[in-house]
Amino acid sequence: MFRLIIVLLFVVLTGAKAQTSIDFDARCKYLSKGNMLCDKNFYLLTVFEFYPEIKQLLGKDPALDSIYQAKTKLLSPTHELSANWPDSVFSVLQYSFEDSLKIDHALSTIYENSKLRLDSLIDYQLRPSGYYEVYTAGNNKLLFLRAWGQCIRGCNYIIGHYGFQNQLAAYYPDDAHIHYRARIKGLFDSLAIAGKSGQFYAPALSVSLGLLAINGCDEAVRHEPLNAGLNRAALKKIKTAAWRHYPYSAILLLGSGPDKDNIALSPVGRKRCDSAVVRYRKRLAPCIIASGGYVHPAGTKYCEAIEMKRYLMEQYGLPEEAIIVDPFARHTTTNIRNANRIIFHNGIPADKPVLVISSPSHITSITEAGHSFDIRNLRELGYLPYSDMEKISVSEARYVPSMLSLQSNPVDPLDP
């Protein structure tokens, strides 16, 4: 009952539609200008690059141009440095509440005056992509404005988390205070030399992507394209699966990173792999989804999903075609969300439940514990990526995937 109340409350507050959405199209041809980190975090802005007539409308708007001019000046190599530079510059590069109001009003007016053009962009790119699935219950104008609002939140988060000196120290503890200004000045100089795009979102977007680059934060794209690489054999095999013979669509194996450096796979992770193999050999599902990124310890060179795949193949002789990897997830919430994305994007039956394998305490935490996992998902993702979550045994749970899992989240730029 409590879980039902949470779901109903979410639907009322957000207007989220049911899972039977017809907007998402797994055959969607995603647009890209060659920066997959931008595509994953800010797909709306990637799509703008393919609609020159819309870019022209955005570039001619006086209110948007005033924001662009003000923020572009901050990237000039001749910008006079204040005593607190560059922290003070980052504060202004972030979008203020006043900026947001001004941009929303301008975009709303542009939509009303160019509805046919923007509807084309939304109907043929934004809705089918799934990147804004949570917003698809609303009309096109509302989806457009919410998609932009997500870009604002993403840029502000990245600039705030990776730009300020006290934050950068977490990534460069040995040289942050010595080289901080040099790193940031080099970034600003390179952006200034690259030229001016004329688009109001360009300064904050360029700085956001630049900060991720100089911090070495490429985890979100490190193993792309997955379908042509690590998952090629498994996704090819899954197309021929006789689904009626399996009670589950997949076995979701949750990663557990080691606490110490130079350990590829923790004892807990190995034990979870052992449990997954037993279920796979019982033919409960045609594949295992090994999920977990570069998480523990901080700065590790080992990816949980890849190390689990290696262990399953070397220790048990499982064929590569039996294992799909999700090398991005950093939290239990995104383990489930990312597995669902694999299911929806690759035609795996989403009406079949997924079998989750983990440690007993972990399974308890996601299925019982006063529904705290529901609350955590709503807080971190904004929706529940599952329905009918239930515990089967001490180390197993099951759930049905939600299409809302397709929604992008640039506030988690290492795994949006």
C-alpha cells in the first residue's frame, strides 16, 4: 500500500505517464556531433546542432543574446582576474534563478512563434530518444521547457561540483592549490580560441564539458559503443532467444567493488557471480547483465561489470554471448535503471520480470527496509525504475522494468 501511494503521488506531481508510452522508439537514430559525453548529458543541445533554422531563432532572440554576451565575456583571456578568481567566475557562469526565468520566457515565446519547427524537433528526436521520457506525458511545449530545465540543472551541477577550487581538490589532492588556476586558465583560453558560437547555452555547456575532461571524468563514455564492442556477441545472441522457455528476461548481477587498491574483484563480488551462474545454468534467463562501473575505491582502474564478466568466463567457462555488461552504474538505483535501458533498447521483453542477484543484506535493503529504496529512487532519479519489486530468497529479488528508466540525468554526469 505504501509503495502504491508513493507511485500515485509521483504521477500526480510530475504528470508521468504509464509504462505503455508509445513515444520511445528503439529504432531511433540518435544524432551526434562526435561528443558522446554531450550527447548523453545534454541531448537537447546536440539536437539543436542539426536544426540550423532553430539555432538561428535562438541566436536572434535579444534576451538569450544578452545572457550569451555576459557569459562569453567571462571566458575571454583578457578577463581581469579578481582576487578570488576563478571561483567568482564559476559562480557567474552558473545559471541564476533570474537567468532561468529569462530563458524560460524567451524559449516559450520562440516555441509559440515557431511551433511547427519545434514540434518537428520534439516529435522526431526528443520523444523517440527516450532521453526525456519522464516529460513525455505533457504537451510539446512543456516537454521542451522541461528538457531545457534539465540542461540548466546539469550544467550548474557540473560547474559547481568540478569547477570550484575546494571541489577540484578532491580530484587533484596533490596539486590542486598549486596548479588550479593554471588548469582553469588553460581551459578558458582554449575555449576562447575555439571561437564564439552565438548560442546562449554555449558558454556553460563548453565549460561543463571542459571541466569533465580536465578532471578525467569520461566514465560515461569510456566503453562506448557498447553494442559494437563489449556487448556485441551477447546482443546478437539475445535476438534468437526463445523467451517462452524462460521465466525471467535477464539475471541482473549487482557489482560490489573492493575496498582496497589493486584488487580487481572483491570476495563479495565473486560470491554474487557464483550465485548468478547457478541461476543461469537453471535456465531462469537467457543472459546475465553484469552491472557496475569504476566505483570503489576512488580512482580505481577496475570496472566491476568487466571484472565480473571476466570471472564468469574464466572461472565457469560461460560464453561471452551469455553476458551483457553495464560498465557505468555507480549506485543500486542506476544498476536497475541501466539494466532496464538495455532491455528497452534491445527488444528484450519488458513485460517479463528481471531476476536480481546480490548479497542477502543488499537484497533486504532494496525489498524491505520500510520502503526506503522507493524513497531513495524518487529522491535520486525522480521516479521508480521498477514495479512489483519483491524478495524471492535471501539473495534474490524480482521486478518489472519501467520505461521511465530511459530518462537521462546530467546531475550524475559520470552515468547520466
